[in-house]
Amino acid sequence: MGPDDDFDQLKFSDGQLVGSGDDPPPETINSEPIIPNEDSGFTLEIKSGALEVNEPLDEVHEEHGELLSFGSRGDAERFADQLSAKSGALRVQSAAPNDPSDVHGYLLAEYDRSVREPAETDGKTWTFDVGANLYGSLGEAVVKSGGKPPALEYFVRRDLDDRLEDLKFGLRLNVASGKALPKDVGRLNWHPDCCVIARDGWKDGPLERYWCEIKTGNASFERRQIESMRKLAAEERVLKIRVLIDDLPDQYSVRIHEVNAGEE
């Protein structure tokens, strides 16, 4: 992808550009549960460690066995996310090319002792390390939180600059958090971190819709994510967002780059 100069870099501090908080709470993208073995195309094997950390997975294992089928890896990852929200964290790992098992991936426990056990204790105070998952979640929270998330609103206002004067009720943003594309978008091997919907007030239809992938620090965009984002960019607005949080709690920086279908 292009260098950092291809991004719009934004800085916010001391609460500048924070909205009034009057907007409705975020929605969730496509909250319908994923049911194993309703579709085929991606076979997932449940590993014993996953069963040890996630109680709802025991029921799935009893009903379906250790092999589960899904329509895509994206559906398998969303299934893992749904179970993780109820109990211990799970993750999907691709099978190696030379793996003798006839499966596409494995359902594993997302366990990291370095973040599960205190790095040090001082009386009743426990100090934990910040693992990669938590670090990424912090970046997402910074970008998406609030009735009018500053970085997202600033980007949309610049993007819709020549249309803002024609709005009757004022620009409203809905940041729909979730990890699954709705059915009208189609099947892609990618779970967006959020969808930003811009409207003129709340009653009219969308002015624009932006599908977003958010990375914190120097975390890399996966190849499958990039390929899916390019495909979706042929029909939809797709944004790569990088958030730098090393200067928190005083400041954070955001780079936003729109993905083009034909870019390398």
C-alpha cells in the first residue's frame, strides 16, 4: 500500500471536536448468530484447549462434534467472536499447507499467560501487561467512542464538504460496530471493525456509507483483509484507519486512507 503521506493525518487533544452526546447509541452490524453446519466451504476443527476455556463451545461440541463447517472463514471467525463474548476468548487459525488434516482451520483458545497473570503485585494492586489484542481494542475505542467520534466526523465533513450546505437537518453519524458484512454486501473474507453511516438528520436515508478497518500502532493489515477491501471498494466506500495512541491520555493521532479497487 502507499506510504503514510497517502493518509489524512488528524490530531485531537483536550476534547476538541467532541460532540454533544445527543446522538443515539451505536448499532451492531448484522447481529444474526452464525450456526455451524448450515453452510459449507470452510471446515473448522475444535481443539481441546478451546473447550477448556469456553463453556458454550461444549454444547456445540456435543451437538456437532469436533468438525464444524461454515460458508467462509469470515463466518467461522464471527462464530468464534460470538462465543468469545459469552465466555473465554477463542480464535481461528489457518491450517498449514502441509497439514495432514483435511480441514481449513482450527478453533483455538486465545490464551496469553503474559496478559492473564499479573506482571507484578504490590499489596492489593495488580499490574498487568497490555497484550496485542487489548492494545488493538484501545485504539478501536479511541476512534469509535462517543456520539460523534471526532476523527470520523472530521473525515466525513471533509469528504462531504460540498454537500453540507444542502443538508436540511444537519450531519448525523452512526458508527455501527460489528465484524460482519450484511447480506446485501455479499460474502467477503473480512470482518470490518465498523461501518460509518452519514445522514441528513436521522429520518432520511444514508448520504454515504464507509466500511472501516482499524489498526493500532504498527499492526499490519492482513493480506486477506486487503484483498477483500479492494473487492468491496468497487461497490462501496472502504477506509483503512490507523490510530497512534502512544501519547495518551493527552493526544492521539489518526491516519485515514480510502481504499481503491485497483490499487496495488
